[in-house]
Amino acid sequence: MSLKDKEIEIGVCLSSEKESASLGFGKYYSIKEHPDGPGTDWIIEGMGDAFNENYYEFEPGIERARKLVCMNPQMSSRDALFEVFGNFTICYEVDGIEKNWNYDINLEDLMYSFLEDSV
């Protein structure tokens, strides 16, 4: 099997710096079919699916953010969520090996969009 015929697995993990909440997802892709790598659509879809599947990990923090907004009405839901979850550490793996990968997508902003939809 040549390198061009190989399927590669890309994995992504996001972890809250303040809460014990995280999610992970991945994709297999064929170098032959996508020589420049997969686009970003799989990330948005995979992250949405992973968030829904792992919502229970985020639920306690979301509830605390709701209470912060109720107690402090001038606080935005995003600010309250950031107060609870902090930054998200983002890790990429290619075939199980951690890599520095730079997609043209802000995963932390996307994560906070999912969280805001739940507040």
C-alpha cells in the first residue's frame, strides 16, 4: 500500500481549563481522495455531535453560568460561561500522535457558541 492509498485518522480533543469537561472526535480521510487534507466541515459537525453526546459533562458548569447571569444581569452569558469554563485546551492527533495543527477555524469560539446555545 502506497502512502497515497493510506487512510489517516485525525483526532481533536477540547478540555476546559477550569472544569472536568471535555470532548473528543475524529475523522478518517484518504490522502488519495483529499491530498490537501480534509476541510473544516467535519470539525463543525464532529464537534456538534461530540458536544451533544457529552453534554452531561458540561451541564453543571452551564447551570453555574446561568446562576451567574441571574445574579449579575449585566454579565453576558459568554462572560459567565468563560468565568466557569475558562479557556479550552485544544489538542490534535494524527494517527494517535499529537501534532501542532492549525485549521482556519477558532475551535474555542465554536465551543462557546455551543455552550451559549445551552444557557
